[in-house]
Amino acid sequence: MFRHVVVGADDLDAAKAFYDAALGALDVAPGTIDPKGRLVYTRDGMRFLVTRPIDGNPANAANGGTIGFAAESAEAVDAWHAAGLAYGGVAIEDPPGERRPPDGRIVYLAYLRDPAGNKLCATYRIK
């Protein structure tokens, strides 16, 4: 359904350090800076971008918004969480672990806020 997702950040160096580490734990190649100065990550035809806001105002996190990244295993979720914490992320909500939503799925997930405050989740679907 999605082709790309874009989040804002004021400090692209901090964003690159954070996302290279966190997404690297999910086997995503390090980001590159495109001609417009945006940090770009690409995988399986999808793109995740980090940019300074076009209107020149400070970046801020979407209230109520979360960006979810797919992981290949519970261990990858843990590695994503640890890498994110090591590079300026903040742990939020419950610790990484298994969840059983009411719809019958079983998932292993973890939440972080990136250095700009964007809420992120890495999820591995067990069942």
C-alpha cells in the first residue's frame, strides 16, 4: 500500500546515526543523502525518508502517529531496539516482548522514539 514514508528532523546527522544503526539491525542498507538533502533508506521498492521541514519551522513528531518497521525475527526486534537506544533513541511503552492483540495475532514488538521524537515500532509477526 505504501510507496514511501517521510518524517521530519532538525539534526540529520543524529537521524542518520540513529536510523543507520536501528534499520541496519533490520538488514536495511545505510541511508544516503539525495540531491534535495533528504536522508533516504530503500528496501523492496519502498522508501523511508528523513528531512528538515520544507516550511523552515522546527520538526515535531506526529501526535498519535507511529511508523512500524517489519522485522524477520524477535531477535531482530531486540537488535533494532538496542541499536536505536545506543544511537540516541528513547525507549517508550512496555519493554520489547510478545503481545497478543484481541484479533488473535501473536507479535513480538518494541517501541522507540527517534532523536527527533518520532514514534517507531519494530514488529515480528509470530502468528
